[in-house]
Amino acid sequence: MAALSRALRVAATCPRRTLTGAAGPTAEKNVPYQRTLKEAPSPSGEARGPSRPLPSTANVVVIGGGSLGCQTLYHLAKQGVGGAVLLERDRLTSGTTWHTAGLLWQLRPSDVEVELLAHTRRVVSLELPEETGLHTGWIQNGGLFIASSRQRLDEYKRLMSLGKAYGVESHVLSPAETKALYPLMNVDDICGTLYVPHDGTMDPAGTCTTLARAATARGAQVIENCPVTGIRVRTDDFGVRRVAAVETEHGSIQTPCVVNCAGVWASAVGRMAGVKVPLVAMQHAYVVTEHIEGIQNMPNVRDHDASVYLRLQGDALSVGGYETNPIFCEQVSDKFAFGLFDLDWDVFAQHIDGAVRRVPALEKTGIKSTVCGPESFTPDHKPLMGEAPELRGFFLGCGFNSAGMMLGGGCGQELAHWVVHGRPEKDMYGYDIRRFHHSLTDHSRWVRERSHESYAKNYSVVFPHDEPLAGRNMRRAPLHEELLAQGCVFQERHGWERPGWFSPQGTAPVLDYDYYGAYGHQAHGDHAYGRLLAQEYTFDFPPHHDVIREECLACRGAAAVFDMSYFGKFFLLGPDAAKAADWLFSADVRRPPGSTVYTCMLNARGGTESDLTVSCLAPGSEASPLAPAFEGHGYYLAVGGAVAQHNWSHITTVLQDQKLRCQLVDGSADLGLISIQGPASRAILQEVLDTDLSNEGFPFSTHKLVRAAGHLVRAVRLSFVGELGWELHVPKASCVPVYRAVMAAGAKHGLVNAGYRAIDSLSAEKGYRHWHADLRTDDSPLEAGLAFTCKLRSPVAFLGREALQEQRAAGLRRRLVCFTLEEKVPLFGLEAIWRSGQVVGHVRRADFGFAINKTIAYGYVREPGGGPVSLDFVKSGDYALERMGVSYAAQAHLKSPFDPDNKRVKGVY
């Protein structure tokens, strides 16, 4: 067998296989597991045909018998769904699950993922063995993350602090302590490690067969050797497409619900139903060594800086990693089962030096086998879950970026809850297929570029303000070129380019994606955007912290203009529009035309699906970009651009479920949005708009059609930063002249451009919420301090009302609390919240408030015993926030620390 150090020489003299090649190198292709289901006897005793007869109907059909399919079926059965069926085209695990490395790491830079991983671990290590009496193959040997730089060690300390909020034991070890734990490891070049003793590994065959056994014991059915050939769709009386049946080579099953857990074949299954599934297949590989003396019982290792992992495999190691030039699988045959590709050593070679450097014994260790199989990857390295917006009853559970085993338990539980109750129990927006704008999900270049970058950067340090370089400039606002010329440094949010901040160093355009120099692309040399982005790679304040400070203080002291054109802009119209608005919006929008209301949209559990503004419109017969022609009631909705597709899908689903006769019209592409905020905003805009802007002439939370430099616009008096200000909703063609007129009028008043980094700081300072930061689908408005947005004193029913009433009666089990620090250290979220010596939560959102000159953080505080969290409980504690293992004294606030009496938004300075 070839030793790792000789692998390249062997590969150089042997023909090697690609997807279309024939010959291979010396090491055999085989997974390292003692048992796979490839050799298992057919349940029916037949080589062909389904393993059992197909039922004529089913409540739910799960397609795919890998980790996600088996976990979803098990949790559906556990939640009481009768008649659930899993269809597998070959055998359980035969697609991508059978060759997975099966690693489970409990700590990731996401609170939701920590919870999902905890559930997976609980299922495979405790629940399944207790329920079935079978061993799933779970081995708890611990996990060890290697830090070769101080920044990497800081990242691990952030994970350690988050783990304390969830009871995950972890320890930051010195190089000497690491050597004592793992004697075979070279620690000469490391700064430290993070050790998580309860991490471990899972066995694919053992886990999936045990899940299937437990699911069938609860009444579910598993049918193998039954390929799906089609999805039958019906259109209901309201024109809504719904799942009707699943077709197979051996008959059809009538069902209202399908869950697509088909792995790298999920896109093909989606096409059967007219559903877009944005993922790509790539080869992912590892090698299995021969016996290594002294390796037994060692923890699994992730050396992120070397982009390599070392999985304990009995008395050997599996060695793999993520490279910048993975091989795309342009097509994976639907007959591919229990298959492997020959390893391409030219691609894999980059991992060998890092592995040998970390464990020198590998230099003389033979390679027993190679494992190279297809895996599915997505544009943001997050799974694809939830109900597809194109087809009711068609759910996704795919695109797990080679993490399907470790995320499977948590995601299977949430997916089952989604199917049964219409929403997951946890906040799963980051995994929800509806996070992607519909224009992107079948855009092949965007999906391919972003999926490649996500793969290539899988082991990169997760910095708070990183931005993708792939798939950029897909959706640009009308002011894009205008702002770029003034030094705008853009951020990307689901295809939109939006202003991040303004650099005084000149223009910083985003270049076409270079694939990091792979596949024959010429890697970009030094360029402005790359330099500025590289300065963001820090857990300290970035060098341009003072530039953002100037934008914020200009807004507080004079005025700032923000281009918010990427916001979603929808019109809700139709005969049932008023009834729909009552049900959709938590606030009372029964207001006269000209009124604007800040409100939430909730789910049935009282969680917040969105916060937005709703403007009541007057009917009219002439259509324009500012309003369609309509009769009766009409509403103009402005929602955050990053979550516009989520909002659209939520509203559409509610309208369909309630059978309301409404139209939802998307005006996002036809309108820009320019916001002018600050004490001088009235004086500036009075020179541009042809209307009285006094408090009497234009009260807060109102809107009207006016002319701005001769152009018809909708002016809305609102603030998202806590200042006097107006939003101008402008037809696309008028954006540049209106913007130029505003800037010209503002020159003598100190008006400046500002971006979303300033918005983040200013809104945090004022205590305004950011959806999906300190306000999510599992947070209620009562918990978030937004009770004023809920019409609970009104008799009008609205979605989520009953849940809020029950929550209020029982007492809040958590509250969102604002904290400030006296010490000027940056916080970014995930820091543990300590109260009187106990961890009571973690930070959801943090920023620096320049007007108050303090770090600000927001997090939900719980009572350690699980009881209600009263205001007295919040006020009485001594608080500290733990940043990277260091605690900083914090002051809790029940009101915004900046302008707590809300005078500034009223123009009182």
C-alpha cells in the first residue's frame, strides 16, 4: 500500500480515474465501515421489485432513504403521523450516506445549529438504543479543533462561550495540554486547541437501520428498490398547485405531501414537480490509513487552517478535507448506488502535507483505501428545507453539504414538525428554501459560483462581516453606479448589492468571480474590494471602524442618506384585502388612507415571521409604479430586502390557507427607496419636496404622494434609526435625479452617504429590532418588547393571537434585554450572558453605539429554573457578557439607552 508521503509519486506513475476515466491507483476503493447495507439480504428475497407492496394512499411520502429521509420518517412517526411511507430507489444509505465520514461536532457558530446537533446526538446515543435495544454505532471519542493562529483560537473561544449557554462542555487547551491528550500530534506550530469531550462519530448503516426499525414499529413503512418516476400535481379551485400523488415504476401512491430527501438527486426529483432545487453535486473524498500504533481512543481532529480532518477509525484514521478545486459532478446517474469514484490525487494532494504535519506518524503509514463519492452543496452552505414556494405539499430536506449525518436528527425533527404543524418548532429561516429569491434558484451561474465558494471556504474562519465574492452583481439598485463612484463598499444579500459603508479611499468595484484561481481561471491580484474585505477579517474593530463612526455621528448630528432600494415593496389588493390585513398583521391597520403602521406578521405559535411597515392606500383608477389601480382597500408593504422572498411566501401561504380573494403584487423592481434621516432632514427635504413637512402638515407614521425635484414619489415619515426622517419611494427612472437633488440640497447641512453598517449601529443604539437577529420566527413580540405592535385589546382576530394570549397568561419564559459595556470591546453575537454567576442566555445581536460611545448587545434572558422572567428579575441581577472566555461587566436596560423618551423621531431636539 502507498504511504501518504509516497501517494503523489504513486499517483504520478499510475493512470488515475476521473468521472469518465477507467484505471485507478493502487489503494482500493472502499468505505471503512465493518457493515454496510450493500451486502444486506433483500427483505423480499428478490433482487428486483419493491421490498413490500405499495400502499394506494399515504399521508406523507418521503423520497430517499439516507440520513435525512430516515430521520424525517422516524420523527414523523414519533409525532403521530400515521401512514407515512419512505421510498428508496435502491437500499437505505445507498446514495451519499453510505460513504459519509459520520462526524458529529457539537459546536458551530450558530445557536440554532448547536441545538440541532444536540438533538442528533441525543437521538443516536440515547433515544434510539433505549427505544429499539439496538446499537446505532455511536462512538463518543471527543473532538479537537486545532488553532494555528490567534484569530482561529479566538473563533474557538467564541464557540466555547456559546457552548456554555447550551450546556456543551468544552475546553481551550494549550499546546502542551493538547500534546498530553493526543501524544501523536505535532503541536510545535499551534496556538492552542478547543477540546469537546462529548463529540463523536456515527455509523451510517447502524443509524439508518435503527431509525427505520423504530419508525416501522410506530406504523411507518419503508419500501426499498422502488424508484420514483414522477410527482402528480393538481390545481385546486383557487388556482393553487398542490401535490396529488407519487408515481413509481411499480405503481402510484396518492398523497398530499412529499418530502424530497433525495440528496444529489434532489434537483431531479424537484424537476418532476416543477420545483427548483438550488444545489450542485461535487466529489468529496477521504482516505483510510492502515494501522497506526497509539492512535486508539484519540479524539477526532479538525485542523481548519490546514483544511483537513482526521477521523478515528478504530486503530486507523480517515483523512479528508475541503479544497479550492473540487470536481463538479455534472450528472450523477440515477443508477448510481453504493458507488465510489476513483480518487483524483491531483485534487486530493493538497491535504496530505497538512495531515502529515499534524500527525507525523502518517508519513510512513500506508493507505488502506480511498473513498470518493458525490455530495450535494448549496449556495450558502446551508441545507434546503421547508415547503417549496412553487408547490404546496412539496417539502425539501436536502443539500446538506456533507453534514447530513450530524444535522440529520435535529433537521429531521424540525422537518417533521414543519409537515405536521405548518412551521418548524425552532427558527429555521437560515435553512428555509424560501430564503432565496425566486430569480436565483435556477440561475445556474449563481448557484454554481456560490456553491463552489461555500465549499472552498468551508474551513475558513467565520468572521462577522465577511462577504461572498461569488455570484455578485446579480441584482443592482438604480443608484448602484452613482454610489459606487462615491466610494460605496457593497454588501451582498440574496443577490442584491446594497451599500455597506463608504470608503474615502476611492471606488471598490466587485470583480467577476475568479474561483480562487481554480479550473484555469486567473486569480485576481491586489484589488480595492479585496483589500477592504480582508481588513474585515478580525474579531477586533476593523480599520474602517472610524469611517462608520463618522457616518453614524453625521446622522445623529446633521443628516445621512441611505439607499434602501433593495427593500421588498408589495401591494396587497383585492376584495378580501381588508380581511387579509386584519388576519396577517399583528397591529391594527384599520386606518384611513395616508396612514403607515409598523407591525409584525406572526405564525400560529406566536413567533414573528416578519416586521414591516404597512401603508394604507386610497383607491384609484390610474396605475403607476407607486400604486396599481384598484378599488376598495389596498395596502403598500415595505419589508427588508434580504427577507423579501420569505415575506412574499409567508403572505401567499396565509392567503391560500384562508382562501382569501387577494392579489399580492411585487413592485420591488419598479421602485427605489431613498431614506433621509437626522435633525437636518426636514430642512433638506423642504427644499426638494413640494409639501409642508411640519409636524402638523406631515405627522409621524403618515405618507403622501408628493413631487421631489419634479418627480412623483411616495414620501413616508418613518425612522429606522431613531431620528427625524422620511423615506422616499421613487419610481426607478427617477431615482438618480431625486437622489442628486437631495444631495445638492443637503450639501450645506452636512448631509452624508451612509450604509447598512451605520444602520446596524444606529438601530441597535435606539433599540429597534432587526428581523432574524434579535427577532426570529421562534421569538414572540411579547418576548421581544414589541407588545405595542399587537392588537390584543381589540376584538379583531389575527394569526398568532391565541398563542400570545396563552403566553401572556402563563408569564414570559424569556425576555429580550439590552446590555451595554463600559469597556470598549467589540461584540458580534453568540457571547454568553451571565447573571449573578449563572448563564441565562446568549447575545443575539451586538454593535457599537457611537453616540453613547458604548458597546451594545441584545439577548434573551431566561430564569435558570425555567420560571417566568419578570421585570424585577431582569433589573435585580448582576450581569456580565463573556467574550472569548473573558467576562465583561454589563448593565441591563429595559428601555433604549439612547433617547428613551422617543423625542428625536418627533423632531424634538
